[in-house]
Amino acid sequence: MRALIQRVKSGKVTVADKPIASIGQGLVILLGVGNGDGEEQARFLAGKIATLRIFEDAEGKSNLSILEVGGAAIVVSQFTLYANTRKGRRPSFTEAALPEVAAPLVTRFAELLAAQGVPTQTGEFGAHMLVEIENDGPVTIWLEK
């Protein structure tokens, strides 16, 4: 499972011209599910992300977690995080889990993150989404389990 997390001042997801998720300060999490991923990977990443100290304290040092700053999260499924570009010009996505495996794991990850105390919204699995990210810093971190 791969997560590309971005610390944001705001984030929003729109599907078919309708906003479906919107947050202020927090994280937009682009989440990819790979072949063989399961509960263990989802649980690990949810715990890691909830406690990752990437928000600034009063002295401007990255000492605070999303929980400590009262931030929220949007989880967006993104199979393209498993793009293989080693050969040719067209990415291969064979390392990404099939939708019937990935969809419930994305939902489970969002549930686990919320259970950690992070208010969590999601995009719409399989939909064409417009994702607006006001990256703060910029801070962008790649996590994998």
C-alpha cells in the first residue's frame, strides 16, 4: 500500500461538478493499493499518518501531528501510484490491486484513520475526480508498507 500525503491549508474533491469532500487544514492522502495488500498495511499506514509530526509548532518546527493541530483528512484512491514505467511509454498498472480488492481496503483505511481520531472524508472510488490541493509548505511525503 502506498500513500502520498500532502499537508494542506485546504483540500476539496469534486465529482461531476458536485463537491463531495472538503477540508481546511490537514492532509490530502492519495492512496494506492497493491497486489497482496490487506488489513495489516492499512492499519500500519493509518497509525503512522495519524501520528506523523509534520505540522509546525509555535516555533515553526515540525513537531505536531494532524491530531495535535485538529486537522482533517481526505483519502483519495489512486491506483496510478502503482504505475510501472520501466518499459515503453505507456505505464503498466499490473502491480495495482483489482478494484474489487482495492475499494474495500481504501474504505477500511479511511475507517482506521477516523478511528485514530482524524476526521476523515473520501473521494469516490473509480470516479473521475477533480482534486484541489492547496499544499502547505509544500510538504509532500511518500509512505509505503
